[in-house]
Amino acid sequence: MSGSPHPTPSQTASPHPTSSQTPSATKATATGLLAAIADVGSDRRRGGFSRHGYDHAELDLRAWFVEQARRRDLDVRTDRNGNIWAWWGRPGPDAVITGSHLDSVPGGGAFDGPLGVVSALAAVDELRAKGFTPRRPLALVVFAEEEGGRFGVACLGSRLLAGTIDPAKAAALRDPDGVSLGEAMTAAGLDPAGLGRDDEALSRIGCFVELHVEQGRGLIDQAAPVGVASSILAHGRWRFSFTGEGNHAGATPIADRRDPMLSAAGLVLAARRIAAEVEGARATVGRLVPNPGGTNVIASSVDLWLDARAEDDARTRTVVDRIREAATEAAEAEGCAVRITEESYGDTVVFDSTLRDDLSAALGGVPALPTGAGHDAGVLAARVPTAMLFVRNPTGVSHAPAEHAEPEDCEAGVQALTTVLEKLA
Ligand code: GLV
Ligand code: MN
Ligand code: MN
């Protein structure tokens, strides 16, 4: 697909009758649907995929999803926060919702996000083929900018929906080219004036189930193709801006320098050391931007972003406080200044235990496992009963091109989601 979808016949489902009474023989597979979008946003420079909120690739994927939903006679609506909902029948209260996101990290894998979306489409086909008619309203959802790969804050669509981020602050977030979220939404034909907590949309959600590729080795170790989520680590993002003195790389003696890159390097090393000292904690610097960024130029400033996670709020705060201290010391040692900003934070999520156990039992007792990755399901868990299904990832790698799920495990995921939707709806 490039600009418009070109799925092969085996990947498509023919339009279904609105009544949904008539079983259909044509069913899409998750793998087939993923193949149909495999050339959207593929990143030749980094490898993998770069699909960010409201960029060309993500808009193409949104259009593709809308077309797929309409082929299935789903009623497609985009909410005030840019999340796309595709309703089987009329939107209503106490609805069963499933879906995920279509955006990626820079150079990400093919499965993180899209697997949950294509599995939802394939599960609708399975349910239709069985002649299933939902008794509760049922909808698929695609959340906007889950990774924060463009505007910096993860789970923007679900945070806005749930009211856990200030809409004015969100609209003003800027991408590396200076384009704001508000401007990007306007360019995509959406009105950023509508951003913010959406009680009407929230009140329709009876429960949310997000299927996702597993992002670690839990299911490999348990030799299980599918599992359910138990919890998500507390996690957040902090921006450190070090300021020094820009100068000449050859003409400035070492003793005369105030090089913010040295302070930044001090933080990177301290982050690893400190996280290793707190059980289960993780701290990562994956993005560092020197200004002006010349080989023969001592930077005048360096911005870097810390991603820190741990089992609970106290441990995460301890790690970040100690890294803050180390950053301040590293700045002082080099005659630099540092400004630290918390850009986002979410406390530990423990998924609804009744829903988790019910789903595990309905799937024959599949394992429950924790994850260190953030999800829209984690944001919504504070508002509605929420669960996640994980599909085994044989590499254990995620947020990188090596992320993978075998076709038979994707199929097991679709069958599991179908079973779960049948039970819930
Ligand atoms: C998103 O996948 C995150 O964990 O940051
Ligand atoms: Mn991700
Ligand atoms: Mn994801």
C-alpha cells in the first residue's frame, strides 16, 4: 500500500451485511492485513518503520483503517482527540472496545500497535463468520500518537480522552520541526479546539481490551503463544537541557571549556548506574540533541530525554531524584547550567483482576504477566475495566526492527481476541 490500500485478495474481507446475521466465509488474517500495510512508513535510513502521529505514514494508515472498517460496514467516527472509533451497530453505553494504535517509535517494529488493530479487524471477521451478533455495543478503536514519537508525550489520544493531560498544553506540544500538535491536527482536517476530556466517549466504554505484541520474553519463557497482562511499571519522561558555551573545537583549550556534552555524558552514565542500584528499575537516554551540532563545534546546549521506569511510584521517584542530583553535579563540574522538566508521568497500573482472571480462564488458563511498556490500556485502566492480551514475540525485542510475531501466534491472538469479544459482548 502506498497512499491507498492494495491488499491482496487473501488479505481482504468482502463487505458484510449491517445486520451481521449472515455468516461470511471471507476472513482476513492478522498477518495478511499487516502485509497490506508493510510499505507504509518503512524507514530506509533507520530500518523498521517510522510512523508518527499525523505524519504522512500515520495518515495513510488511518485512511487504510477507515476503509477496512467501512468494508466491514462498521460506523466510523473520529473523536475530538483524534482517536478513530469503528462501531459494529449503533454507538451505545457499556460497549466492549478493542484496538490499539498505528503509530510507531522512530525505526520501530511492524507489530507494536498495528497487531492490535489488525487483530481487531480479523476478530470482527471471525465473529461475523460464526454468525455472532453482539448483545452489547462493540467498537474498534485506533488511538492517536501512542508512542509520543512526534510530539514527545506517549498515549496522547487516550490521555486527552481520559482528561489526564491539559488540552492547551497538548495542543502546544511541538515536533522537532516546530509544528505543534494543534497545527498537525488542523492540517489533517481535525479541530484542535475540541481537544480534552471526553466524558461522552468515556461513558460509552464498558470495558477495553487491547491486544499487543509482547515486548519481552515472558511468553517465550512460559512457552505460551498468548497471555494476559497483570501490570505496567510506573514510568515517565524527563527533559534535561544543559547550557554551556559554544566555541571552536580546535582553538579552545580544554581548561577554558564549558561543554554541555560533558554534563550530558555524566548524566547518561549516572542514569545506568543509579537504575542498576534500584531493583527492577530502568533508565534510558535514547534521544540527545546537541545545538548547533557540528563536528568541530563545542555545543552551546544539549537537550536529552530520560525515560525512567520502576515497579512503583516511590522507586521511580527515587531513581529520577538521584539522576537529577547527578545531572546538577555534572553541570556544575563543567561550569554549565541544567534545566529539568517532567514531560509526562504515569503511576503503576494494575489491570482489573476480575477481568484479567475471567479472560485468562476463557482462554484456557493462559499466563498473566507484567510489562515494562506503556499502553493506552494503561491510561484507560484508571477510568474503565481494562485488560490486555499479549502475543508471543520470539525475539523478545521491541521498539526495533527485530520485533516479531509468528503467523501462527498472530492467528492464536486473533482466536483469543475473538473468544474474549464473544464472551464480553
Ligand atoms: C511505549 O511503548 C512505551 O512503553 O514507551
Ligand atoms: Mn511501543
Ligand atoms: Mn504499543
